[in-house]
Amino acid sequence: MKNIYNKVKHIAVCVFLVATVSSCDNEIQDIGGAEQKYNTVYGMLQANTNLTVFTKAIKLAGLESTLDTPDDYTYFVPNDVTFEAYLVANGYVNNLGYPDINLVPVADLKQLVLSHVIKGVKKRVAKLEGVQADYLETGDYATMANAVNPDLYLLSINVTNGVLKVNGSDKAAPGLDYYGTNGFINVLSNVIELTPPAPVISGLSQVLASPGDVITITGQNFVKVKSVKFGSTSATITVVSKTEIKATVPADFDSYALIVVETDFGVSAPSGIGLKYLLYEDSLKGWGWGWGGDITWESTEKVSRGTNAIKKIAEAWSGLFMHSDLALNTADYQFVKMSIFPTESTKIMVTINSDTGDSAKGTTVTLVPGQWNNISIPISALHPDLLNGGNFDSVFIQEFSGGTITPGSILYIDDLGFL
């Protein structure tokens, strides 16, 4: 890597030779970088011809007096090519189409610069055998931007076998490039942005819910949450953390809603709760039959929601068939959903085809005993191409453990329908 003081290369080499015989912790041998111990890290930054865009950003943001101090610093600085590519990608280009950092709002530029600086420490990457120093380790670090705005993410550092990756970049940073009397400059191949992205919903604590229920929404980037909406209705919420929200189901909730989380930084993709059509809620909307063990269609012994559930004595290969009063079409739905509580571990086969005994037209699901299993089976896994016009009007469930289930085992089935 080039020496940023080419005109004084001979002096730098002399200083290097002195450093090799010194026992001072501040005088560490240069490894692939420019040894400039006689200069501050800020002075080195200003003199480096490969980091001019970042140094211009410091001036435009009015941060010269903030950073040009004798305190210790660790810089993570994108090189000019990387920074200019970032400007182009974000639309900061002049009339000729060239990147222009003057177009970045001052407030945004200030946050951007401070997101690349850790104050109070001087940490290097390359570990030198027998040399004690403050080395960078994998972890999350607070930057100067975090001190100004605590809602920002921390700086994510990964150091593996001397290779540095910063802020989730899939490109390894070149590592230690320059160091001075009060810090280090690590040159990056990515620009650091600590502003949280749009929120993401990854899970809901309930498959179905009733008005007044409190559900847990899990995900990412729940920072400065503005609202959680069930359809068009805003819910009462408590933001537990950046990954968890408690939301009370609104009073006008019927049986199905799309949930979105909105923050100052964007809106999540919708996540569905409930069902568009409930074939079984507290009773069957149609008729049914079964074999190989008794069926109680409106049992109160164990329910997932409401007052009733189906109780099925699950002998080996036993099953039940539920016919809907409403004609259904696979084009209108994405999932078959149900809650099942088995008293012992088993497997079931589910199909929506009328050929109840043909497992090739269905799919199997393994059940965890002693708890409600909230199941979502993609319609695509139930071979809709084999249905005439995609039309269907029934659901078939068969015990499918291979004959190992204990006679008298029980399956409780609740909230079966389609989303």
C-alpha cells in the first residue's frame, strides 16, 4: 500500500528503523501501511490523496474543530472510489452526472461522517506477535454519531483471521492502512450507514386472534415506530425493543387482517393474521365424517381459541373429512391454516383433493406433542394443478405415523381455514 508521504519517503523509512528498536507501545511496526507516528491521525487523513471525498465531507459538515483534537480516534474511511459510487447511487450528482458531495444535506453529511468515527480509542486490525496494542475485535461499537442520535444502530465490526468487515459489508476492508500518534485509519470498500432500514415483520405470536388479544410481533428495525395497523385500523402498541412489539387486536377485527409496522424510516411488508375463510371456528361450516376413532365436533376439553374444538381419537391411519358449504378456489388463497394439539408425537397427511386416500395429492406435517401446533400449509404443496379449474370444497386429515401411534391418542383441531 502506498505511502501517503511519498515526498518524504526517506524520512519515513528512517523513522521506521528507529521504531523497530523502540519498546514504546505507540511505536508499532508498520504492516502494509504508512508509518507516520510523527503526525496526528487527523493530519494524516487530510494529507491522504485517496481519502479526499471524506475529508471534504468533514469540512462541509463543519466538523473540523470536532475531529482535529489530541483525543484518540479510530477511523473507518471509505476510499474516494467507494464514496463517489455511494453518492451516485443515492442521486447526489451534478448536471453533468458526476458525483457531487456538495449536494448532500449538511445534517445528513454530519451524521454520515460521525458514523465512521469511534472516539476515545485507537484500535488496529493486524495483530503483531509479541506487541501489546489495542486491537479491533468482533463486536458492536458506539460511534460519534450514536452519541448524537441514540436511535441509530451501533457499528458492527467483524474481524476474522485479521480480515476486517464493517457494518455488514460482504467485502473485506483492506484493513489497517495508516496510523498516527493518536489513532488509526482503516480504509473501507463500503460506506457506513447506521440509519435503520425499513421495519421487517418476521413472526406473529398467534395464527388467529380475537379483538382485545395482545399479540407479539417479532422482526427487525422497530425504531421510532409510528404505528401498527391491522388493515386500516391503528392498534394500541408497546414497543418492547428493536425486535419486538406488543399490539392489541383492534375492536373491529373480524377474522382476517394484514398487519404493517410503520416507522420514521419506512413501512414493513404486510404480514397476515387470521383467515379469509374459517371452515371450522367453534363449529364446522358444512358437514364431516371420519373413521378409526370417535370424533366430537364441538368438544370443550381443549381449545386454541373460542369455546369449541374438534376432538379426534387418533388410531393408526384414522382420519376425518370436512366438507365446506362454500365452494372454494385455490386462486383465492395461499395457505391452509389450522391449530392442532396432539397428545403424543405423530404425523398427519393433509389434502384438499377429493381422493381422500391418495397421499400423493397431499403433504405431511410432523406434530409436536403437548402443545398447539400452528400450521400453515402452502396451497402449492397440495397439488392444485390436479384440481379441475382449481376448485375444491373439502379438507382431509389422516393420521400418518406409520402405525406407531398409541391407540386412544387424541388430536384436538381448532381454527381451520384458508388465508
